[in-house]
Amino acid sequence: MSDTEVDVLIVGAGVTGINQLYRARQEGFSALLLDEAEGVGGTWYWNRYPEARFDSESYSYGYLFSRELWEEWEWSEEYAGQPEVERYFNHVVDKFDLRRDLRLGRRVTSAVYDQGAGTWTVTTGSGEVYRSRYVVAATGVLSVPFRPVVPGQDVFRGVQYHTGRWPADAVDLRGKRVALIGTGSSGVQLVPALADVVESLTVYQRTPDWCTPLNNAPIPAARQAELKRDYEAVKHTLETSPSGFLHELPNRYAEADTAEERAVFFEKLWKSGGFRKLSTNYIDFLHNPEVNGEWCAFVAGKIRETVRDQETAEKLIPRDHGYGGRRPPFGTGYYEAYNNPSVRLVSLRDTPLVQLTETGVETADGVVRDADVVIWATGWDFGTGALNKLGVRGRAGLALDDYWKDGPRTYLGLASAGFPNFFFPGGPHGSTGNNPRYNGDQVEFVTALMVHAREHGAVVAEVSAAAEEEWTTLMNDQAGRSSFLESSYFYGANIPGKPRKQLLNPTGRSNMQKVATETAAAGFPVFEFGAPA
Ligand code: NA7
């Protein structure tokens, strides 16, 4: 075998791809991992804007496959910042000698199945060609930045950035007039990071989100020791919890408390870390509008209390969705930043964005606000974006983006019929909760499947059309079980022309684990194993 012929060709050096490389090698497969980036980390390589950080607890995001790794790597904060996250991934690839199998700076432009041989041919932008038995596209759900088409983008004389493609060379924004478009998770992290640095910051908000405090903190030595000591228990919880977090589960319905007790409980939640506001709230919090509304009123009160200018405060309060209708952002000093005289908020609901001019941003009221820098914090082509762009062609030249033109069709969010030996852990229809945890389940499934095929002398493994249909129908039919609204990016609603289809797994991680475990234990009966055909 030449160095471009391997058993497993992995695309994407993010949290899933590195895990897959480690596991494939551990099982004795030869493997290579390609990524367009010059470094590892996937979305954590590209998202290097100021104050980009986890909002999952750091130790619940990292790998669990090595106790030694767990014990030697100390996360400095509950929610690590991007530089530390990037250091972690570099540490992992060095520690496990994975770097020799990385081929960075390679953008995959096509992956074509050779039906006669049962192999894949993968080509990069510079014309390199790789051949492999399997392709694992660990290309991520949040990896293709979305930047809306706005007139004048090529006329604007200043600099433009997207948060998801932040340049590695530090951008000096001191003394600059900055326009920030978008107030999702990235936007709310950036606002306070820029507020004290720039000359002026104009935040263009379309839909306000319920931003609550991240409540980040250093991890004290005693907690570090406890985490190390409790490795097995922590691992067990993270491997089995529906959300993939260590959070205690909600234990009571809202009606069990008086209004006063609920207010005290909400105050406690407000001070809790990140997603706990969602995951440890009342049992009926997401599905009882009254309870959800009470929490939202509580948060709205906090916004009014924090933001001195009440007109601004009112604009920051969501009116069209409750908490958990969209993916909630978590901030540090987000609302406080609006008290900084250099920060102003423009509601695009009141005055929509019209165009960029040579000197700034024009809104529908005819006002042009000058800017030296425009930052697009406008999100991602979620779920299917990267897979659809990979140039994947399966049996009989079937193009994946064509096959998915009405929305993804998957089995367990990791395989499609007509695409033998092609897997995409971390893809659409699998996603639910803390990403590395359910991705990790899928990596285990894919690895076990490849081992099974090898043990049975099968060259080709392909999921049946019936199994794909069953899972896809389940995802679409059960969409209502998720609290997320159809107007959110979890249904592709943020991308013009994208079909509105469920991109998550609304049946939850537990169901995915159950199906995966049963399927593997039964010898993967929903896959056809055999010779090339
Ligand atoms: P998000 O959460 O998708 O946020 C994107 C933001 O950009 C959101 O406020 C959008 O408003 C706004 N947006 C998108 N298109 C436009 C246009 N055309 N005009 C004005 N504003 C626009 O992406 P993030 O990067 O912040 O976070 C992504 C994930 O990263 C997050 O969920 C975590 O998993 C981590 P809209 O809501 O569409 O009205």
C-alpha cells in the first residue's frame, strides 16, 4: 500500500475526526485524516474570535478514552477559551502519536465510490488523490459559515470577517469602529470582548435570544483532584446521560413550588453554570408554556435591571420564542456591555439591513453608520452543509447533495443507502446534547462496524434502504418532541433555499444508543455486507 492508500480515510480534524483516527488506529486499521485547516480542532481551530469559548463544561467536552489523558490534562476553567481548547487537541494528537497520520492544509473536493473495487477515491483541491476502503466524513454540524448576501459587500472599503473564519493573525480592533451583525452564541461572546477595546461597537440584532450568564470560573485544585479521582464515575455519567452533561437531573415539577420558591429557584439557576439553566430546570420547563413563560419573565426582569437604557433593554428581550425554542447563548457581561457608551444596539426588526456602503452599514431608515470593520456573526449551514459540499458520489454516481436535496436521509445519523463504506459520525439526525458525547457513540458504532466487516471478510458494508427510511421517518415524525422551533437553524431555516427538515435527533441520545447497541449486538443486520457490486 502506498502512503495514499489506506483502510480508513477520515475528513475533518475536529473532535469527532481525531476520535475516529484514534479508534481506527487502535483497531489496527491504517488511517489518514485530511483537513483544510493548517491545524487541528475543527470548529475550534477556525472559531478564534476574541472570547470564543466552550459553553459545555470543559471536562465534559474532552475525550474519555484514556484515563492517563484525563488525569494529566487540567482544564483551567469550567468553560475553556479557544486557545486552551486548541492546545488540548494538539496535546491529544501528539500524545497518541496521531500527527503522523494527519494531512493538514488539504481541502477535500470530491469523494467518489468505485463500485468495481469497493473503494473510495478522495481528491483534494491541490489535486492529490487518496484511495481508501472506508471514508469517514467527520466534517461537523457547525463548520460551514453562513454569510448572508447583502448588497455592497464588495463596495465596503473596510475589513470584513466572519466569526467562524477568524484569521489566525490577531486582528487589532483597538480604536476601530466595528459593526457586528448577529447575536447568537458567537455574537454574545464577542460583544463584551470588544466593548472596551474598540472605539465604537454597533450591534445589529435581528432576533434577540435569551442570553443568560455562563458563570465561568477557574477550576480550583480540589475540584481538579475530585475529577481525577472520580474518572470512572464521571465517564459513566457522561457516556450514559441523555444530554451528555454531568448535570444533576431535574427532580420536580414547577407546581410543587410556590411562586416565591420558584423565584428563589430561578435565582439559583441564574447563578448556575451554562446549560444548567436548561438541563436542571423544572421537569415541565420545556413543555409547559406557563413555566417557561415564568422563567422568561424572570430573565426579562434581569435584562431590564442590567441594561440602564430601557429602550435598549426592551429591544434585547425576545418576543417570539420562549427559552429553549432556539439554542440559547450564554454570555459573560453581555447585557452589561450595553451600558458602555461605545456600544449601541440597532434592531434589524425595526430597521432592516439594506446594504453596506463604502463607509459603513445602511439600514432601512436611510441611516448609514460608519464602520472600519464589519463582523459577520451570522452562523452556519447547520447539519448538512459540509457533507453536501464534499463532492460525495456513491453507487452509480449518486451525488449525496442531490440525494439529500429534500433534506438528509440517514440511518442513525451516520450512514446513507447508496453510499457503501461511507460514514459520517457527528452528522445530521444524530445530534442531540453535548456534541462530543453523541459523536463519540457514533464513532464507536462506525469502528465496530468496520471491525465486524473485517472479521467477516466483507469488503463492502452498506446500510439498507429500509433502515435508512425507518430512521429518517422517525426523525421527521418525532420532530415535535424537540423544543426547538422550525424557524431555527436546526431545521435549516437560516439558509435561503434550504429545505426545512429536522436536522437533529429529536428522539434523543438514549434512543440512538439503544438502537446502536441492539444493532451491533445482533451483528449489524440492517447492513448488507459483501463483495463489491
Ligand atoms: P447562530 O446562533 O446561528 O447566530 C447567527 C446570528 O446571525 C443570529 O443572531 C441571526 O439572526 C443572525 N443573522 C443571520 N443571518 C442574518 C442576516 N441576514 N441579517 C442579520 N442577522 C442575521 O450562530 P453562532 O455562530 O452565533 O452560534 C452557532 C453555534 O455555535 C451555537 O449554536 C453553538 O452551538 C455554538 P436570526 O436569529 O437568524 O434572526
